[in-house]
Amino acid sequence: MCGICGIYNFKTDQPVSRDLLKAMADTLIHRGPDEEGVYISGSLGLGHRRLSIIDLGGGHQPMTNEDQTVWVVFNGEIYNFGELQDGLVQKGHIFKTRSDTEVIVHLYEEYGERCFQYLRGMFAIAIWDARNRKLLLARDRVGKKPLFYFYDGSRIIFASEMKAILKVPGIPRELDLEALSDYFSLLYIPAPKSIFKQVRKLRPAHYLVISDQDFREVEYWDIGFARTLELSEEEWCARLLDAYREAVRIRLISDVPLGAFLSGGIDSSSVVALMSELMGGPVMTSSIGFDEEEFNELDYARLVVSRFNTDHHEEIVRPDAAGILKKLTWHYDEPFADSSAIPTYYVSKVARKQVTVALSGDGGDENFAGYRRYYFDQRENRLRAFLPLSIRRPIFGTLAAVYPKADWAPRIFRGKATFESLACSPIEGYFLSMSAFRPAFKERLLHQEVKRELAGYDSLEVFRYYYEKADTQDPLSRIQYVDIKTYLTDDILVKVDRASMANSLEVRAPILDHKFMELAATIPSSLKLRGRTGKYILKKALTGIVPEEILTRRKMGFAVPLARWFRNELKDMAYEVIFTPSEDGLLDKSTIQQIWKQHQSNLRDRSTELWALLMFRMWQREFMTEK
């Protein structure tokens, strides 16, 4: 794993400063502590920081071809590089190393812009085509590896993390108010936006072409749900296991120590099970636990350790919540309020003591309908089918308005959110279920001036775009598609990338192998979500491989005790940060005070909203305050 950066002054031809390029690369040293490399040719400069994984002696970057007309910097891993190299050798290409980076160089020589569709792995890539004076930037299919860029019509500046771009003098730090609005709805900022209006994220499965004549973005892949295969459950189990084993097998290639995260959930446990089978020896596993029993999964992790006799390393974490906040804020670059970033950071820290590469179970819920919200969405869609929206909206909208909010009550008595959802279209209802600040409440949170500037912008449109882009009318598949394009990419994978890279650890996700995902997309929805059971067919396929107690346990998020922290350990620090500055023209102080009082009174759990506010204020201090 690595960090990449670069500058191309395509209009002015201004020479790139080596000192500036090195300063950009140095901000990424946590992503690549082993080596650094720089290539400059007049108005083009490429920078690289390397975490050595494969071909430790021969994979130095930037890497070029024989006549130095193609240069590459690359962050990630290409798992089919051996197969690609064999094919390229047959076509006459000559290789000097056995690194996956050199494969990209020759693949571009052979196929040009079509090269990205041949890659199986995770990547953010910059290719300099010196002969045609054009720069290409590309990102993997689901966004495992990040890539930010600044473009002003005369130059492009790019990097694995936004902080490297901000090293360039004069980069404007004007807030993108639509991104700010999205953040308070979703707790993350969806691509292509970033928190700064002039800095964008390259979207997954896209590449950019930049020259003095051209600036275009091209989508080279998409996942399709339109074609479902009608197979028996037994046939599906066999197909899934074969594809899953293959996805795990190709991710075991490494010249450095390799292991796995183990939470005790189905996904990480199944990865460990298949690794154990394929490696023929003990898998090195890493887990963390908490003193609070309701957040502790170690007993389940130990079941897997016992079954597969892993070389296990675990720690009970007592998070220094206040102490870790500043570190996380710096690593995430923009406001990010998924609190599971904290345990993800700690489990990465534990794993890095033993290994340089860890396999994870990320992607199981999105691909196999594992989230409980899919069941609730399906149930609500059945109710919606009985009445048209024109009737539902006034009836359920009125009920939602008069029904009391009761977070403390059993679920059966918490009808307000359900009534609100039933008053909406399916995608509006799903957006509500994913919103930290629901629209009416966010309307009160945002300052009047912000709302004026937003001019009616609605964060729902982020979801609606993908809901309508999906190539199916199946309700479950459509929201899976939305989640793959938004929540998975910009929350889950951002969280894992930054937390692991903060510890110089590479994380590989077999379930997010694009061929495995394409197979999963052809499974009928009835085999993913059956009644209340998510991941139905995956669980059936894993029966006899993963311990039964793991397959039948209740789903548990990777969470921390936020509600208690805001009333105890974090209370004083959070109050000081959240309420400073008292007025900034962005958020309404009286609404923030109401949120604070409601949580401290113990009547309402406002920990999610408070975490979002705290992380935003921490980000302001780190990135918007003069140092």
C-alpha cells in the first residue's frame, strides 16, 4: 500500500517544484513509510510513498517503460498481475521486475485507456503518457483506495489524501455547502464532493484524462442487478463457495507477514475459515474487545480461534476518546462521523504489531443484504403497495406529525419514524432511515445564510441519482446498489482505509472482489433476504465451515459507547469544542443547545448528532484555523 501525489501544469507549462512535490509526499508517509520516489519532467511531477508488500527490492516507483514514455505511480494491489504479465510477455513485452506496478505500465502500452478494465484489485493510479502529453487518473471499482484532485482549468493537483493537496500554496478552502448538508444527513461526504468546493474525489470505477486539450471523466465499470440466475440453493452454495475461495486465495499473495481481522461476525469469520483452509497452517488473527459487555464480541471471536487454531492476538481497548479525536481528525481530512472509526483504528493498531497485511470481511452486508434496515425497508414497501403516495402522504404525514418521539420506548411503540417513512416514496423512506439529522431537524440546524446559499438543495438527490441509475426495478437490489455507491464507498471504505493507513497496515477485502460482487448481484433477492434473515444464501453456503453459533448470532455493529461518553468522559471536552465558536454563520446555536440538553437530560439519545457536531468542530479546528 502506498500514497501517491502529483502536479500537472498543462496550460502554463510552469516547472514543478521538487521541494513542493516532496512536501506533498511527506504528508503521506504513514501510507508508505518504506520508500519515497519523485519523477519530474518540466510541468509534470509525480510523487510516491511506498509500503512494500510485493517484490520488496524491485517495486520502486515512479516506474517507467523502456523508453520512458509511460510513467506510473500506484496505490493498491493488483491480484491478477501474474496472469496479466504472462499475457503481456506473449505479446512481446519485457519485464524487469515481478511487481504489479510494472504490469500497469505495459498494460497501458498495450491497451491504452482500456487497461483499467483488466485489473482485478484495489487501486488509485496515475499514468503519465509523455508521448501524448496527457495524464490519466483512475480509481478501483468500489473505491477501496482514495484519490482527491484540484482542477482549475490550467493545472491539476492530485493525491491519495486531501492534506497533501493542501500543501500547495493558494489552494482555496471554500466550504462546499452541499457537502456540508450531505454530511449532517449521512455522517460522511459522498463522492465526487469533498468538504472544499474546489477539491473533488474521483468516483470509483472512473478514470480522468487531462491534457491541454482535454478534461473528461469516464466510467469503465458498473455493477448490474438486472440479470438474475435461477439456480437451486445447493447450486448457489457451490458457486458462492468456489468464487469466495478464489477471492480469498488471490489475496494471500504477499512478501510480508499477512493475517486477518476477526470480529466474530459472519464475514470476518468466514474469511478466516477460508484462509485457514487455503494456507494449511495457523492464520494470524487480531481482535479487540471492550470492558462494556454490550460492545464486546471477543467471546465469538474466540469460538473461531478455537475452531481454526489461529495464531490469535487480542487486546481489551479502553479508548482514550478525547486523545484519539485529534489524530482521527487529521487522518480523515474532512468531517467524518462514523464512530466505528475508533475501534477500526485500534484493531488496525493491534494487527500492525504482527502483520503488514490483513484481510477483512468488509462488503458482506451490502452484497448479501445483511443490514437489518433492508428488512424494515422491505416491510414498509409492502405497506406502501396498498396505497398510492397521494393518499399515503397526507395520512401518514399527519400521524408522524402528532406521534411523539420516544427513543426510550420499545421498538413497537416507536412509530413516528415509520409513519414518516410511509408518507414518502421508497427512496425517500430509505434516505430517512439513513439520515442522522432528518430533513426537518437539519433545516433547524443549518444557519439561515447556509440555507439561502443552498437554494433548495436536498441531500436526498445523492440517493435518488443512484436509485434511478440502477438497472433493475427490484426494490432490494435498488437500495443495495445505492448502498454500494454511497455508504460502502464513502463511509465503510473511507473508514477502513484511513484507520489502517494511519497504522501503515494494508487491508484487503475478498468479498469486494469485483467478480465475486458480480456473481452476488445475480442472486435473486429472495435468497439474500428471507423473512427477517439477511445473508440467507451466504449463511447456508457457510454451514459446516463457520461455527453454527456465529451463523445464528444476532448482528452486532462495531460500536463504541457514545451515549455514555457524552454524559461522562467526553462531556467537558465535547461541550467546549462544540460550542466554540459560538457563531460561525454555519450552524444554529439554539438548535445545538437543544440537542445537548436533550442528551444530558437522559430522555433522548442524541449521541449520533453530538458526534457529528463534535467531529465537524474538530475538523474546523484542524483544517480551517490559522496555524
